[in-house]
Amino acid sequence: MKLALLSGANPRTCKHGPAVRLHEGSWRLNVQGLVDSSLLMHVEGYEASNLIHNGMMIPVNGETAIVQLSFGVRGSEDYITVIAEKVA
């Protein structure tokens, strides 16, 4: 299963990505187009934000977790796409 956390987001105009519900299991992030921006991941129920990178794993131990991405530093990219893929 694959879910888009960001799809063609322009760092200069996008405030944050949608809130996406990830089901229990391990999820791998596939980040495309990221050059000089930094993205933060907010997970419902946790105060800390994690700086994301390509290949990062997200373990979901409960039934679901709501994840949302935002920009820590806005770079010069034309677009950024982040796809979460469930690992079997």
C-alpha cells in the first residue's frame, strides 16, 4: 500500500501536507525532489517533530497514527513528493 504525504508540493507556496492516517505496521518514506528544503514530520500524540529523509522508516505500533509533514526550511525546489509505502 502506498499513500502520498506530499504530492508535487512547492516549498515556496505549500504550508503543510495533509493529515494522513497510517495503519499499523512499518512504513518506508520515498522522498523525491528534495534538495535544500528540510521537512518535519508531526505524528499525532507526540510533541517532537522528526527531520525526514529518503528511506526513513515509520513504525506504527497502535491501530493507526496520523502523520502530517511541514516545512522546517523552505528551499528552491520546484516540487517535492513524499510517498509512504507499507513494508510487508
